[in-house]
Amino acid sequence: MKITSPDKTYTGESRYGEVVLQFEDGVAKFDGELPVGVRQYLVGAGYGLGSKSPAEPDETPTPADPRDVTHVQGGTPLRDAAVDPQPEDYLPPTNAGKDGEDGNPHGPNVVAPQIHASTGQPVVPGPVGTYEERDIEDEDGNVTGKVGVVTSDPDAQAERETEYAQRALVGNEPVPTVLEEIGAKANPETANPDGEDDEDSDDGEDPAELKGAALDAALEEAGLSKSGTADEKRARLAEHRKA
């Protein structure tokens, strides 16, 4: 039996179980009848058996021109804050969105300040909110005491974090100097913005350094409430001395 391959140039041996066909220029001969399974495979693969011609091979498709391909957006596109910052971003990268080399998201001038107290970066000094005392009233509306409340101020904290990133991480200023100056601006009652000692100050020890009994004693001396956390007490004392 004559067996013709769809590839007219094929020369070599093909094995189908116990059946071995030796092709030369796409043609092989087999003595006797092919097993049913081998016969079905060859017909399905496009081989010609006997007087039948092999199937014509499919034409090779022409590769698509990428210039003719239309891009379709699937899903919600991601936005890179280092390229397209938005006002709602929390501490967007410094210099993000600027033209030229300054705005290169992979360059040294685009730095993310990260969140406050992130691992690996110094904590930028300054209060995270504004302290104020509010009256405590009973059921009859009588004032029975005071309670300290800290109102968060994320905008002020974000401004300090961003300033630190711009000066220390982009401008390569000494980290201790940057932290000291930022802390001085954030706490004018406890530090001199010019970095000079205030010899005329008689406010006593820095409230930020007071702890435990010493902090309570300072509050009592100033006639202030000793309620609340240590941070609330220090903020209360600092506000009093600032006034």
C-alpha cells in the first residue's frame, strides 16, 4: 500500500506502534493491510492511502501587523502616584508629576516620604494633633471637670514628613540637622528655630522630657489637670507654657 505524507519533502522513518514506515520524498510503502488504528490516525492526519491524495496543508497565516492592532482597556487601570499624583494621595512622592529629570519616577529626585514612623526612617518630630481641654458636664449641665482632647492634624504631619523627604532624602542634608530644625518649627515652645539656646527662658524642663511623677508635679504647679495619657499631659503643659 502506498502512503503519501502531506509533507512532500519528508524523508525518514515514522513508527506507529509495531508499524514502521520508511518515507522518501513524502512517500512510503507498506506490504499488506494497515492496522485499523494506524489507518484511522493517518487519514485523520491528512495522509493519502493508496490512490488517494494527501490533504493539502493549511496555508501559513500572515502575522498580524502590530500597528493595526487596537488596544482595549480591560478592567480599571492602575495609577502610579509617582507619575500622576492626586490630592487625595497620602504623602505623595516628592517631585511627582513634574516635567524633566526632576519628575523621573525612577530617578533620585522622586522619593516617597512613606507613612509616619515607617520602619527604616527616623520619626519626624512634631505633634500629630492639637490638644484642647473641654468641660465635663453632669446631667444638670453643671461643669464637673475638664477632659483633654487631641484633635488630629494629618495635614501638618504630612507637611513635616514631606519636608524631611525633600531635604534629607533628596537634598542629602544631614539627617540630625533636618530633624532638629523641623522639630524646632513644630515645637516653638520647646526649641529655638535658630538652633540657639534661649537663656532667658524660665519655663523649666522641656515637657517632652518629663515623665511620671515629675510630669504630674509640673502639671500641679501650673494648676492643670493631671488626667489623660502621658502624651496628653505633656501637650497640655506645653500649651500652657506657650500661652
